[in-house]
Amino acid sequence: MKNTREVNNIIINYNDFDKKKLNKIVKQFDEKWKEVALYFKNEVDYKKPVINLFNSRAGYVESTTFSYVKNELTGVYKKAKGEAFILVPTGEKDIEKISNLFVHESVHHVIDKIGKDIPEWLNEGMSLYFSKTFEDLGSFNQLELEQSIDFLRRDLPDTTFGMFARCYYHHLSVDYFHKKYGSHKMMKYIKEDFNTEELFGKSQDELNEEFAEHVIKSFEVKNNAELEIKLT
Ligand SMILES: [Zn+2]
């Protein structure tokens, strides 16, 4: 990549990108990253996150080999490379959404560098927690919730809605555990080998149950006998 820009310890590589637009993205990203930096302030030893930024599908596909992606805002953190890849098509103007995606993929980097064998719910949940994808939980209506539970039950994560449902639960679970146990314990949970008994006084199964109860109570879910919400 020809150009590099560094912002708040994060390196952005790109070939061509609208300068004005990038300035706007970086400004919002910088603002949003403060919360993340504060949360991880004692983790000084993680390497700088690297974001490879593309404005066309072709370049993104070439670098990620994700040939199925459409020409729309998307991103991925590649563990093997230790770098993030983000596609911001020329037509995408929503700076808020774009900067959230920057936060999302950069949090994956931090979690990857400081965490050990992080399960998907915690990894994805942490990224969603900081990128606030589902912050307005009220906008998720009852029908969508029931559909999402149905998807979880039938384990169809590969459809768009299935993915959406899983992400929703990942965010909800991380949000819940932060409120219940605090960020200090969550940080330990991320960093150290999982001893849930020691940290939370509960086994993994009991934590699953606790989260399932929270979902059922919060959203008055029907048919809960059939409901199996698992932190996977
Ligand atoms: Zn993610």
C-alpha cells in the first residue's frame, strides 16, 4: 500500500482514498477510540492495530480472498496476519457507521493480542460492545427477537439474519456481563485462562443459564422450555 496514516496508535494503510472523507473518518474514530484506550490502558504491550483500507471491492477481494463480498461497507480482522481489512466503497457516506467499523476491527486486534483462546461470543461481543452496533436494543422489536431466537435454536448462523441474530446475542451477553460483574473481572476473563468459578463463582454452564434467564426476563420470551441460549 502506498500511503500510511497513523492515528492514536493505529496504522491505516491505503492506496487511494478521498482525503476529506478519510479526515472525517479519522476524526470520529479518534474520538470513539478514547473509550477503548481507557478500558485497555494497562495493556500497553499490544502491538499497534493495522487497518488496510480499500475503496473498491476488487482490492479488498484480492487481499482477503473473500470473493463473495458485495461492494458495500464491510470488514474483517485476519488473525493469521494480525491485521484488519476494511472496504469503504466510494458511495458509502455514513461516517458514523464507517468509524464504528474501524473501532470494531481494531478491538478484534487488541483482544487477539491480549487474550487467550477467546470464545466467539466474547471476541465478537467485545468488538460490538465498543462499536455499539446494537446499543439501541429497543429498536429490536419482539418479532425480530423471536425470529432471532428461532435462528439460534436451529443454528443457522450462515444466513444474513442468522449472523445478525448471533451478533446481537454476542453484544447482549458482553453488555450484560459487564453490568453484572464489572470491567475489571471481564478484563481478567479475557486475559487469563478461563476459570469462571474463580472469577464469577459460577461454572460455564451456570453462566449460560444466567444469561439465558436474563434474555428470557428482559424480553418476555415465550416457549422458553425449548429455548437454548448458549454462549459459544
Ligand atoms: Zn467482528
